[in-house]
Amino acid sequence: MTLMECCQVPVVSVPPETPVFDVAAIMAEQNVGSVVVVEKKKPVGIVTDRDITVRVTAQALDPKQIPARTVMTADLLVLPGTTGLYEALEAIRKKGVRRVPVVDEHGALTGIITVDDIIRLLAAEMEGISAVIRAGTPVI
């Protein structure tokens, strides 16, 4: 299974100059814990609810005056949609991240996958395997 087959689409995204106040409002409205910062259709960063808490609120900064670019994490792990699920898991483990933007062959944002998404997918797979095993086990 490739990332494009299992990633979340559409992705909540904002331009780099979006004020953090607006980013937080979008996150609340969309019920998400992060937004991808996009420039020319390509992911350049990610802002999480934790980033806002630690980099803005805890510093007593005005979220209406701070652009997303200032608080985003720019050192992104970005993977092509053709990446396999297990290959993605290994990259996520090595990088130590929880969210990964998925891009097309031109580097444009097409989706996002999270560790929680992958855990749900693997749990569903294990459930299916368990059902097959149960169905083939003779009753004593």
C-alpha cells in the first residue's frame, strides 16, 4: 500500500505569512492539530498546536503579529505518494516525527499521513488477519 492510497486528503494548509492567530482559528474550525505551511503548492513547514503553545503563548507573543513562518517547523520529512507504508514508517522512525506531508512527482502537497493514521491502518490489518485465522480454526 502506498501513502497516496492511505493519506488524508485534503490537507489543511496556509501560506507562510498567515498570522498564528488565524492558524489557530483554522485548526479549531477544521478540528486538526496541525497545518502544513505551503509556498507555491509545496510544503515548506508545519505548525502544530504545540508549536503555538510553546513558541507563541509561552513566550507571551501576540499571535496576531506573528506569521506562521516564524513558528513553523521547517525541517520537514516529506515523502512522495508512491512511498510504501513500511518504507514511510522507517523514515518516520528515523526522523522522529508524527506527521508527514505527502507530495506528488512535482513536490506539490497532495496529502498528509500521521503516526496515528498508520497505527489505525495496521490495527485494521491485524483485525482482518485475526478474522481469517479464526475462520480457519476448527471448533473443538
